[in-house]
Amino acid sequence: MARTDPDSCPGVLRLHEAADGPLARVRVPGGMLAPEQVQTLAAAAGELGDGNIELTSRGNVQLRRIRDADALTERLAGAGLLPSRTHERVRNIIASPLSGRVGDHPDIRPLVAALDTGLLGSPRLAELPGRVLFTLDDGRGDVTPLGPDIGLHVLDGDRAALVLAGRDSGIRVTTAEAPEVLLAAAHGFLALADGQWRLHEVADGAARLAALLGLEPRSERLEFSGPGDPPIGWLPQHDGLVALGAGVRLGSLPARTAEFLVAVERPILLTPWRSLIVTDLEEWPAEQVVRVLAPMGLVFDADSPWLRITACAGAPGCAKSHTDVRADAAAAVESGRTDTSDAGGSDTPIPAAEITTAGRQHWSGCERRCGRPAAAVTEVTAGPEGYRVIPPRT
């Protein structure tokens, strides 16, 4: 499959002209943010944008309705969030958010830094499409199912599987040599691609890239299960401290709430499930964080219906949307209509106020279904005459 249109994935220097104004996407490799970086984003959202920080399915952030692109660029560069003007859109790196803090898996955080440094250090890799995705999974299987173009999945000891186009390539590497192999695979993608944005779009791309690397694959292959649930609530760390996983309603974090996170003065991790993790807390401060931020809308309850619902931008942000999807979805959650035994499908368009659903669901403003998760979900899709509700296909 060869594309005839160029990759238009937005960044900070290349804004997307959304229906409600210019949109900037800020790459955050591994989802790692220092408190002062969160402060920069919150101030930029409040002073230059619409007052919200949107979390994306790649652990990045978006700012909408940008009024001064030059001022935004200056602020982000000063905070270390724009280390390169040539490579900013290619730094799409998702890593296991709890790595090195929770669980018995190896700490892959140093690999995030090594891979990012390698990307920035190669002029050629600035040509990667902005949609190419790298993942670094510490072995718990949380991010490999997200379908990376190029990924690492840690096995036992210091061995890891090379993942290509979302599947185990059979190639095994040590974690020490992993950054070099991942970067070589990125160069190989550029050699094979003919306008394609993703490796799976290249004919027999994974096999051809494996051959290009000159590494012998093994016959056994790992099978990866579907994406799991986001880490939510009280998460005890190895060092006796606590991490707090918090859901963000429909992935939109108000700048004012972000400022309260800054006041906690602890590192923040963004996850690919549009949630965040406040790390390295003593128990008493952790209790206060929940006490203050839960009433402000952050979700610390793993059973909350807010964690089972996603939505596209909808109107007024998207000109193709038939309605304000997020407002309709929020009203359904708040009225209890997204967690009912009466839920069912409807191929006949119905008004938003009559929708009852259950389980995982994605609300879309049109048939494109932007932002739809990879997992099986009920699809709530708007049309000119109302919504159609299609349960997960079995």
C-alpha cells in the first residue's frame, strides 16, 4: 500500500488546523514529565490554548486553540519538551509506565533515554513519518499489544524479543544492544518504505525488515494478548513509596487540575490509556493527593465507568463530527446510562439521551471513529439523525 498524500501528523512546529483552531501535539518519550514540565504545559494550555491538556493514546499531549505558536515553541523548548526542531514528530516512544517502580520486571527507563538520544542524533531518522511507533515493554505485556512498528519486549534475564509491525519477529537481542537494533530497524523502515506511514502498510514489511537487519530469527514466536487495564489507584513501589494511578475523564486534563499536580512536586507519568501516574509519594501525602484531586475529577477508582469510555474530539474541535460527542458521552456517564443491564445495540439512529450501554465503549462523531481503542468495544457512532450503538463483535 503506497500513500499518495504526505504524513500530516501534527507537532509543535507543524500545527493541525482543527475546526476550533490550531492544535499542537507534544511528544513525551516514555510519558515521563518532571513537575516543572507539567507546569509549562498547564501554563501554555491556560494562557495560549483552550485551558485543557489532552492526553493521547501514545502517552503524548495535545493543546488546542493555540493563539500564539511562536510563544508556545519558546516555552516548550525552554522546558526541554522540544529538544529538536527537526526530530520533534518522530519521538513516539511508549514504555511500560510502572517499569522500575512496581512489579518484578526489569527497569527499561534507561532504554527510553538511549532510544530517544539515538533518534535525535541521526539526521536521517528525522525523515520518519510522525505515525511510526516505538514501544519498550519490560515484560509485563502492557504496551506491546498496542501494535508498535518497532518494539522491544523483555524476556527473562537480559534477553528481549524484537517486535515488528506488532508481532514477534523471532529475533532475540540483549537489552544492552537493544537501542542499536531498534535504531537500525528505524533506518531499515526508511529504506523499505515508499510513502507508507506504518510498517504494516509495507508489503511483507516485517519479514523484509528482519532480513535487512541480518539477524537470524528463531522459530518460536510469542503471542501477545490484548491491551490490559490502566494502572489505577494505590500502587506500592519497590522502595516503600507509593505511586497513584489516576484516570483522566475522556482524556482531557484541565490546566487548573494540572497545577495541583505540579504542587505535589513529584514526577508524573503519562500512559497510553489517557491516564497518569503520580510517583514516589510517601503514604500520608498520597492520601492527601487523592483527597484533593478526586473531587477535581481525577479517577482513582478502578471500577469507575469513566475508565471504560473513550471518545473522539467531536464538535466543535472536528468539522466532520455530527455532534458534541464528549458532552453526550459525559452526560451518559453522569446519568448512569453507560453501566446498565438494559444495554443493547441499535442499528437505528437514536438520540443521545436514549443511549444505554455497558462495558468498554468508544463514542465517535462520524464513521471515521477516530481514537478507537484496539480492544473490543461497543461503538457509539453519531450520524446526521442520531447515534448507532453496535456491541462488540464476537
